[in-house]
Amino acid sequence: MRFLLLILFFYLNNALAFKPHTANYHLSINGFKVAEEIRTLHELDGQYFYTANAKTSGLAALVKDYSIAASSVFSINDKGVDGLNYQIMEQENSKVSKNYAIDIASKNNIVMSILTKSQPKITTWKSEDGNIVDPLSVFLAISYDLKSKPNQNEFYYQVANGKSVKQHHYKKTENQAIKIDGQTFNAVRVDRMNSGNNKSQIYFLTKYRYLPVIIKQTKGDKQYLYKIKDFKIPEVEKLQVTF
């Protein structure tokens, strides 16, 4: 019986796993379009590699040549997405202005920094038992849980960002119709709760494996809006759509 349950779990775990894809987003800050961002997910030997590359575009690029590259490596277990490591690098005029990385898979409930030029000392943060995600993979963690736990409305995550490990609380609301380039889609809205001046509101497309299509974030006096431009899932031709 236990063997059959293990087989069933393995089947469900893989059935609910992510498919490799590429999604392009417009990034606006306080209503002004400033950048294009490409997010790509790959899978190799049970590990997932999620990258986000943003670069100033349009008029913003004339003011400042600025780019951010972030990468997240994670796996999936019976609790959902579980981070392994995270790195982010910022560049201004082709020069690295910030570069830090963290080892999320450290033992004994410790998250540890990884040495870089702009992070020359090892720092550690205490975490709780259970999975840990990062500022990039948290969106896929929500996607995974929306699909695998359809009757659950509230979700909790430990998020390590290279400065701390904090508990995030998200709540699912009822499905909403959203318009993207004149087309109407059914989406699930998820809000970050009790977060003070750091708020998030994310819309996930139910038709396409709960892909995050709109991300609204408020950090202090700045409002960030990520809105999907197009995406592609290579293995499934009929899902290659452009909004």
C-alpha cells in the first residue's frame, strides 16, 4: 500500500510540475514604462532554473542604461517549491553596481550568503522548518499551490532575499476577468496580506498553468507593474500565444 502511495505521489508531483516556458513582461514604475523583462524557466534532472532579465527600454534607456539579472534554482517536494539558491546582479552603464547570492539549501535551518565582489563577508539568517523560496521563485510557488491545492485560499511562505528571511502571507480571491491587449481572460487574483508598505497583487492565468500575467507591487512611494507581453511553452504548440 505504501509503495502504491509513493507511486501515486510521484505521478501527481510530476503531473503538476512546471513546464519550461519563456514570458516577456513590460515593467512600469509609477505609471511610466521603463523596462522589458524576460523570465525563463528550464528543468534539468529534477531541478528548476528560473531567470529574470530586465533592461531599460524606450525613453528610460536614454536616461540610464540599467539592467537587473536574477536567477533562482529550486526543486519540488511534497510541500511544493523548495529553494536551493538565489542570485541577483544589477548593472549601470555596463558596470556591476550590486551582486549578491544566497545558499537557501543550507543545513540546520540556516540561509547563508555566497561570497561575491559586492558581498565580501559571509552572513547567515535563521529560518523555520519547511520550504524556503526567494523573491523570484515565490511567484511560481504560488502558481504551483494554486494548481495543486485548489480548495486552499491562504498560503504562507518563507522568503529569503539576501537581507532577511521573512514570512509572507498570501490570500486568493475569486476569479476575475482581466483584459490584456483587448482580449479577456479568466484569472485568479492573489494578494499579499499584512505587509505594510510592501504590498503585492498578482493575477494568475487559470487557462495556462496559473502563469503570473500581472504583478502589481507597492514598495514605499513606488508602484511597480509587470504586465505580460507574450509567452511561449515550447512543448505545447497550441499554447504558443501572443497577447
